[in-house]
Amino acid sequence: MIKNKVICVLFLSLFSAGLASAKPAPAGNKAPPAPAVLTGVTAADMPYDAGGAALLRWPADQAGAPETIYIVYVSSAETGGWLKADEFAAKEKTGKDIELPFWAFEGSQTEHAVKVDLANMFGDSVAGSVFHLKVAAMQNGKLAAESPAVTVVPVGNWFRLDRVNNLILLTVVIVVFFWAVSHAKRKKLFIRRIAGLDAIDEAIGRATEMGKPIFYMPGIGSMSQISTIASAFILGEVSKKVAQYDSTIKVPHYDPIVMTVCKEVVKQSFLEAGRPDSYREDINFFVSQDQFSYAASVDGMISREKPAACFFMGWFMAESLLMAEVGATSGAIQIAGTDVEHQLPFFFTACDYTLMGEELYAAGAYLSQEPMLLSALKVQDFGKLIVMVSVFFGIILVSIAGWLHWDQVVRIILNLFKVY
């Protein structure tokens, strides 16, 4: 009897221990589930670049939640050393968002595509180096999925296929340029009449008849400004005519470097006109590098010498009206030209003729009638015509395609007009 009781007690003890071990563990001690594997992640060199970026692609919507945040990591080490390269929401950065034209890259909205700028993270000399990349999907601040590491070696590309539209346009412009040069050598190219430049002969002839000097003001710009370069070219043509007519020209300067250049320009013009003996070193002279001191000095010279003609060609500011008004009161024929638009009203008011904007740039070709210069001018006009016609028809086509919801057509047209 006692033996049976002992057996029962032992059996109950073992049964109780089994039940205790079968109890579930507390919720706080439950091990977190392992993150899922993000599949299909591929890495390649970014096409059509200098070798400083990589292109990471993988199928979209693998995480299965719209609030998913993707984080791209990159490392230059075999293991570890991961740096965050990018972070974006699940609905962003698809293949359609890659900034490449349709003829150079075919992207899809069913995949994610990320350009990883390695040069910005590791320096410019990354071409040929090995890099490791991976993608992590985060949901509610927790890691939901992660991809295996992929390897990429960025390399530089020698041909930019994405810019082939620019190459075609450049080829067309070059062909037109050589056609214009050959045409200009055979027959004269037409350039519309510019009244201010036609009046140069009249102004120089008037100065010669009256025995009075001509004043030429090249502005207060530096030699690096395009308007000053154009002014120096016009000065050369004016000086050539002055030498032919045996008249007198004076060129007061604001900038000593511009003065040095203009000295050589005037000397060469007198030489080309066959009158090197008429050239004088004091034709070009320095006045002052203070804006209003320069204007006051020129005003004084104009008031005393009463020139027959005044030329204002170049880059001008507030001194434009100060000088042009004094020249007008002296009775001189005044011809002005500038690309500073807010000074044009003052020249319109005080001068007889005014060259506006690009007329200043075209003046050299107009006066010299050189075939090369005329051809360059014609090619510029042709390029402007192409741009205006293309923009006009492009606006019409994009408007129609947008109204009909032809998204692919809109994308193609915008790619053709975009400079990559």
C-alpha cells in the first residue's frame, strides 16, 4: 500500500513538471522574426557618365506595404563599413525617374532604379574601384527585408549616347556654317540694313569736311566683356575709314588694358588702310578708372573741342546720359550701341542712332563684309530660326499630346528638347 502511494506521488510530480515545461514563454521574451530577403537587386555602372556613379535596380512592391521606406547602403570594404547613400518611400524612384532620354535608357514603373553618386561619397577617383551595395526595407521603423550585397565597378564611358540629339544639332549647324562660308565667298550674303552703321560714313565725312575730331568712347567695361570686344572691333573699322579720309579720332579710355588692346587695333587699321604715317600714339589715351571722373573729363573735352561726331560703343552705366547729353549740346552726330538694356533709353533720347543688343555684335561683320564674319552671323540667325520653329511646333505637339493623354509622346518630345 505504501509502495503504491509512493509511485502515485512520483507520477504526479513528473506530470506537473511536464505541464510546466509546456507553458508558452512570456510575450516579452519572444525572439523577433528574421527579416525577409529582398530579391532581384542588381547593380551596374551608371551608363553614359565619367565613371562616378552606379545604377541600382530591383522589382518594386516587394515589401507589400505603401509605408515602406527603402534605404540604400554602400561600402568600399569587403565586410562592414556601410554608409547610407539614399532613402526614399516605396512609391518613389522608379525606372521612369532616371534622368536619361528614351533612346539611351528604358526604365519601367514596375522597378525601382536609384543612381548612387559614388564620386560624391568617396571622391572623384572612384572609376575602376570595387563597391558593395545593398538595400534595406523599413516598416514602422523596423527592418522588414534586406537584400544580399551586390558588387559594382564604375567605369568611364567615352561616348554620351544621351547627348546624341545635341550631336545631331551641332552637325547640322557645322554643315550650314561651311555652306554659308562657301556661299559668301562666291556671292555677297544679305544682311538687313542697320541705320546706325550706315551713318558712320556720313559722320566721318562730316568731321573731315569740318576739320573737327571724332570722339570714340569704348565704355567702362573690361576686356573680358563681349560688348567691349565688339566695341574694339567696331573701333578698328571706324579707324580704317578715318585713316582713308585723313580725319582725326580720339579714344579716351577708362580701363588701361582696354586701352592697350585698342592701341594695337587702331595701329593695325591705319596699316591696312595704307596710312601708317598718319597713326599717332596719342589717339588712345587713359583718363581715369573712376566712373564719374572719367565722364566729367570726357564731357570737358567734348565741350572744348566741339567734335563733329561721337561714338558710344560698349558697356555703359550711369555715365551714358552724362556724356551723350553733352555731345548732343555740342552739335555732334552721335551713334551709340550697347547691350545694357537699362541704358538704351538714355541713348535713344540723346543720340541720333542707337544699336540695340545684338546689333552691336553684328556691327563688325556688317562694316567689314568679311565672308567668315558674315557666315558666322548667318549661322547664328539660322540657329535662332531652328530654335524658334522647333519651340513653336514643340509647344503645339506637347499641348495636343497632353490633351489626348499621350504620355509617351509627351515624354519623347521633352527628351528631344532637353539638354542632358
